[in-house]
Amino acid sequence: MSKLTDLTLAAARDGLRARDFSANEITKAHIDAIDKGNEALNAYILPVPDMALRMAESADKNIAGGDAGPLAGVPLGIKDLFCTKDVRTTACSHILDGFIPTYESTITQNLWDAGAVMLGKLNCDEFAMGSSNETSTYGPVINPWRREGSSTPLVPGGSSGGSAAAVAAKLCLGATATDTGGSIRQPAALTGTVGIKPTYGRCSRWGIVAFASSLDQAGPLTRCVRDAAIMLGVMAGHDPKDSTSVDLPVPDYEAALGGGVKGLKVGIPKEYRMEGMPEEIEKLWQQGIEWLKGAGAQIMDVSLPYTRYALPAYYIVAPAEASSNLARYDGVRYGLRVPGDDIIEQYENTRSEGFGAEVQRRVLIGTYVLSAGYYDAYYLKAQKVRTLIKQDFEQVFEDVDVLLTPTTPGPAFAIGEKSDNPIEMYLNDIFTVTANMSGLPGISVPAGLSREGTPLGLQFIGKAFDEETLFRAGQVLEDAAGELPSPADWWSVA
Amino acid sequence: MKIDDATVRHIARLARIRVDDAQAKTLQSELTAILQWVEQLNEVDTRRVEPMSCVIDTPLTMREDEVTDGGTPQDILKNATERAGRFSSCPRWWNRLV
């Protein structure tokens, strides 16, 4: 039998139910993989092996008693943005050093109720602000993938870089993640994993550290489309504690997988063909179109004229909301406190030492665009442009069922390569941010390798609350692309 | 919009973030670059467009106005930076504010 860490989440679930192996065995296999590999990757910032083994023991009892939940005994990693009861949660920020929640986020509670096992907390960009996982107070995550013939450390993408790297390196079967401008889909593309950001309102945000509340949405990162369908099915659902979570039944996503794309109308938005787009991205996109055509989909050229304004509008809306959300970190009630000569100085000292450079930049931009005299020119303007972006999609979705686009403008880049220029870093999210601005679901599926030998992804964007079509189309793409090679294991020590 | 030194310091004060001279200088050019980049939105005609703050069309749900949580001071104080009895506390400065 192959190693237990090599299994997909679906295969592990089935094997656990069939008692081919125990939750204890598969959990131990993952703890061992983390022991050996995490130092090099820095994906986990807090492994919790004792807790994992206790949860596995309880899963094994439930399986033996015929009372196994849908994820009984399945070991998962949790992004450090999710509050976990009695387990340190910091959003990878110095300002939340040592914060131990006394409550559990709704999404993680849903996972534990389904029998899943927590392996630990995963690294991410500070307050999920970043596209490379380089802004974490715990240091960068290293992508398990390397360029062919090179040992230059690459970024795993961000902000859910720890989640993506842990899934790609088989340090968990799946991981939770969050996506405000692309933070699930961009790292998925850069690590050869599957990531779905569901429709805004599909998952509860309760207990997730807030970045930009009108954009934030949680979702899974997994090694195949089926695993993402299984995990999202457990994570999603209405929650009375989050008034923006929608009271709609959660469909059986796994059942949707075999649906195929015969007759499905797939839109190709011409505005995503950006000037200066690398040829390999263009080729990958064309390949995706051919695969879908071959599977019986109907390809249609469409136009979303306001696409190019989504990213600049996002960089007004998201920092504005962040500056407001992060006002709570004041060094008074909890978290870091750096003393000062008066209360204002204590606030200023605390926030200046507690927040990293990128978070400070965004808080300052947000403060500026919300300040007297600039509110209408920036914030209100961006909110109006957001309306136009949403209307673009509404019109296009009268004619097509789903859109196909590249996920990112390029493959994984080297640590430090883009960290000196904020705008260049922001451009990573150029194809993903539109789905956040309009609240629509988007999935990234690995579709091939770059000429450097690193993964590339394609994205489907769907109608609101139509994640099923994304899974159907994603499965067809995954089948057509065939299995990508796994990254060679350079990170494990003997 | 070009951000000058006084504006950086004004925003930093509003945001309650201390910036030293070197940071203020870096921020001046970084914030200017970001704001000039977002100003491409001025190309868009938004005269008859309503602003959108939430993508969900449905109105907020209401519930019975009753207590559903609380009575857990120990939980709330567990992460207090500093505490005094049943309260979280911070240094006293009231005499300096007047």
C-alpha cells in the first residue's frame, strides 16, 4: 500500500470507513510528515500533535460504533485566521501574540462536528494581507515546488500560503483557507492544488479574523476537485451568528462532480487577455478551451468591460474596510501592548510595533480614502465602480453558465522578487479579485506546468450560489489535464 | 494625488500608527504610487451609478431581541493584556489629558 499521506481526502475517508486503516494511523503518518518536513517549508506555525491524536481516537471510536461523520478521522490543517478554542490564533500578526480564543469559528466547528482531526495552525500573510506569504510575523512559507534544476526558494502564493504548501507537500489531506482578493485561488495555482472561493454568504465568517468584511470568504484547499467538493459541503451553511451568511440549503457538491460539461455555455472574457500576458498563460488558457470543447461545452466569447478597474477599486475598498476592522487592535483589552506617555502614544506605539509594514500601508491607505475630503473621491467612487463590475457579470451570465480565465498572470516567483514593489505584488490578484468584488464563486484547478516546471492554474467563475457548476467544470478540466507530477520531496529530513 | 510629508503624518495620527522620519519618507512615495495607480478609476463615468457596499441583495435577517450569549467574564478576561479583579485594565492617564 502507498503511504497514507499520499491518499486523497476522498480515498482516506473511504478507507477509514472501510476500516482499512485507523484515524490514529493516518493522523500519525501526517504528524510524522510534519515533523520531518515542516522546518524547511514553515507551513505550520503551530502543530498540535497531542490534540490531533485525541481527536483521532475519538474518530476511531465513532467509526467503530457506526457513528462516523462525513469527515471522520480525516486530518486537516487550519489557517491561522480561524479562531480555534484553546489553540493560539494570531492571524500571523505580532499584535495578536499569544492570543488563545475561548471560542471556535463556525467553519472549524462544522469540520470537527463532521469528525475531522486538526493537525495544527497554518502560516499565512499577516491578517491575510499579501500574495506571497512573505508578510507573516512567523516568516515566509516555502513552496514545495522548485524550478527545474534550481533550488531557489519560491513563494507558495498568499495569503493562504501555509495552507497551499501543506496540502501540496502532503502535510495534511486538506486545509481551510480564506479569500479576500484571491488568497485561496492564487496560492492554489502556484502550488498545483485546487482552491475554491464560494459565493459570498455561502460560508459563515463568524470566528474568522476579519480583513475586509464585504469581500472575505472562506473555502478549502485540496489536492483534487472531489476533495474540495467534500470539504466545502461540510464547511458551508447558514449560521445565525453571521448575518451575511445566507439561509440556503447546501447542495450535495460531490454528487455534482460527474455531471460533465456537455452543452454547458462557457464564456471567455476577452478583457482577461491582458497586455504583456506571458505566452505560456495564453497557451494554457487556449488548451483549457480545447479541453472543454472536446468534452462538449459550447465556447462563447464575452466581454466584461470594467474588468481592468476591479483591482484599483479593490485597493480602495479592501484597505478602507481593513482600517476599520483593525481599529480594534489598540493594546487595551487584549494582544500586544507597548507603553507610552499617554493613551494616544500607547495606541501608536502598540500599532506601530504590532503591525507589519504591509498591514500599516493598507491601514494608512484605508484611513486616507475614508478621511474627510477624500471619501467621495476615492471610497464612494470605488463602491460605484464595484456596482459596474457586478453588473458586467450579471449581463454576461444571462448568456453563459460559467467563465474560464487564467488564475494568475504567471507561475510561482522567488522569495523577495516582488516584495519591494507593492503594486507589482497586487497585480498577482488581477484575475481573481473580480469574483470578490462581485461576490461570485471561483475555483482554481491545476492545468499544466510552466516552462520552469512549476504549476499553473485555470479559474472558473460561476453564478452566485452555483458552486455545483464550478465543481462539474473543474472535474472535467482536472480529468483532461491528467495528474500533474507531485513536487519531488526535498523538504523532509530523514 | 501626491502625498506630502504633512499628509503622511496626519493619516498616521488618525490611524494611530507611529511613524519615524525614515518611515514617513518611504510611506510618502509608496502611498503616492498606490493612490496614483487607483486614480485610473477617474476614467469611469459613475454619474448615474449607485454605490455598492454589500453584494448580497437580501435584507438583513432579524431575530428575537433576547440574550443569547454572555455571563462569561472569565472567558473575556482570559486574553486581557492586564487585569484588575474582574476588569481588564490599562495605565491611568486621565490627569494628563486635561
